[in-house]
Amino acid sequence: MRVLVLGADGYLGWPTALHLSDQGYTVGLLDNFARRGYDEELGSGSLVPIEELKVRRDVWQELSGQAMELYTGDLLDADFVTETVRHFAPDAIVHFAEQRSAPYSMIDLAHASYTQHNNVIGNLNVMFAIASVNPDIHLVKLGTMGEYGTPNIDIEEGWLEVEHNGRRDRMLFPKKPGSFYHLSKVHDSHNIEFGCRIWGLRATDLNQGVVYGQQTPQTERDPRLATRFDYDAVFGTVLNRFVIQAVLGEPLTVYGTGGQTRGLLDIRDTVACIQLAIDHPAERGEFRVFNQMTESYSVSQIADIVSRTYPGEVRVEHLDNPRVEAPEHYYNVKHTGLVELGLQPHLLSDTLIESMFGIVEQHQDRVQRNRLLPSVKWRETRNSVG
């Protein structure tokens, strides 16, 4: 099977490409390297050094004998997208190629506009390319659990059966996203569902929780195959950030009360979920949604796990929450679809966290401590264009 991975230079795109190649798929890589540009803009970078994508691709071919074709370009270039899809002729497209940070999207008008334009229009170009080249191509789109927000009802897998005034219907689960980034993902979901209805596209929307970890069996084979390890308050995820703060002797910075609950997922389960989605494609005309998470914890519980596991002293500091979100809320997410397809989850364990401590200790001299504290506040509106 031929799989084109969009955003193949990123934190999850790269290990996904390696995993699929290792499983015998013919993999194509596409990226415009915008994520590296965000590092330059923000003055931050990956905790673990990462090689250029071409170097990583060549190292993988040297070690595995598996070649991966590389396409360099931007999804905002519709002609490039269509020609790439036509040339590579994928059976499935895995779409990671979007600006993925909620704080980044909330910096100011320019960053909010960029996020929505980049994500929504890029995704539309992918949809149109599939529809015009081969509507049988299965689109596997990485969404986010943040699309749902924190409703006071159980979160179903994408769809909701509704009874109103004696009549019943099935509709997309209502969304209440918490940032301009999450809003862009909601727009993507609605656009893809529309494409499935009118063009007969086949699509799987993976609403992914917060991913933690940095290593997969493939990336561990050579240091040059390493993927990113983001730690800053703009792109770093909460567990990764807490692990770094513990090693550095910095307080674990919990926003507000810490009662906010997050769905979590091991990076090894991310790549497994994508393979399961590819191996069991949606039907023509079907917009299928899986909630891609394996367990949930409050931010305070995550801080407690890190504190309990780290062998040294750990302090917790509560900061004013820069985000606008409920300090305590109901959170019950249905996530059975991928398990029914065969997912065997790696649940958060002391062993994994201890291995993450070792990674941080090895590279702690690369940490810019001032980047660990939040600098973007949701309630501020800054018009950067005048």
C-alpha cells in the first residue's frame, strides 16, 4: 500500500512515516518545513537535536533498505498538491501538515489569521486534489480532542444521535473549541464531512489527545532518526514540559487550579492508531471519526505523577491560567473505535516517565528556561498589523 505523509518532518509525522515504512508500506514524505521556521521565530527549538529531513530519510534507507520519496512544497500551493498526489498515486494520505499550537494561534491577529488560513485552505487543497485525481484515496486527517471543548455531557466519537420535538437525527457532535487553532480543526472536520457527502470521499478524522513521549522502536535505531521533543510553553505538551521542569529543578507550572482534564496518548499508540485507520479504511462517502486517546488525567494529576516518579525533589507552582477554560469540568470521552480495530494501548507508566527523565538529563544544556513560562494570554487582543 502507498501512503503519503503530509507534515513528515514534524513531531508525529516523522515517526509515523518510519513506522509505516517499517511495516512494509511504500511511504512518501511531504513538508514545507514551516515547523522549523516557528522555532526560528520564537527563539526556541527541540530539546533533542533533529537532523534535516533528507538526512533522516537517507539514514533510514541505509538502515532498513526502504526508500521514501521526498516532496518539498506547501499545501497552500494547490497545483503542487495536485501534482504530488498524481505523481505519488497514494492509496491513503495521512495529514499532519498544519500549525498545531493553540498558544501560537492566540499570539495576535497575524498568528490567528495565519493558523486558520494555513490549516483550512491547505486542507481544502488536499480534498480537491483527492477528488480530482482519485476519490478512492483514503484521507486520514489528524484532528484534536480540543475540537469538542469540555461539554457537560459524554463526548461521543464524532457523531451524536439527537431527538428533538419527537424527531431523531444523526449529526456531528457539537463543537466548542478553545482557541483559533482548535477552531481551524473544526472547520477542517466540517469541510471533510461535506466532501464525503457531495464527492463520495472516504475519510477518517482522528481526534487526538495530548501526545507524550519521544521514542518509537524505529527512532531508537539511530540518534539521527530522532523526532522532536518540544518543551516550551507555546509548542510543548504538558507532560513533556513537566518532565523537563522536574529534571531542571524548576517548579511544575500548573495553570490555575489544575482541574482541567486532558485525554492522553503515548507516541507509540499514535503511530499504531494511524496504521489501524489505514488498514481498515472508511467506505466511499463515509466521514468516520475516532477519538484517539487511551486515558485521561487532570493537569494536577499529571503533575502528581511526575512528582511521585522523579527521584529528586519536585515543587509545583500554580500560575494564573493564561487560557480561558473551566477550572473544573466533566470529561467522559468515548474512545472504543480504535480498540475494536485492535489497538493495544500503552498506558502511562513509571517506566516510560523514567526513560523520559533520562532523555532530558542527556540534553538539559539545550533548554532555554525562559521559554518554559507562558507568554501568550487568551484574553489579550493584539492587532499586529496596525
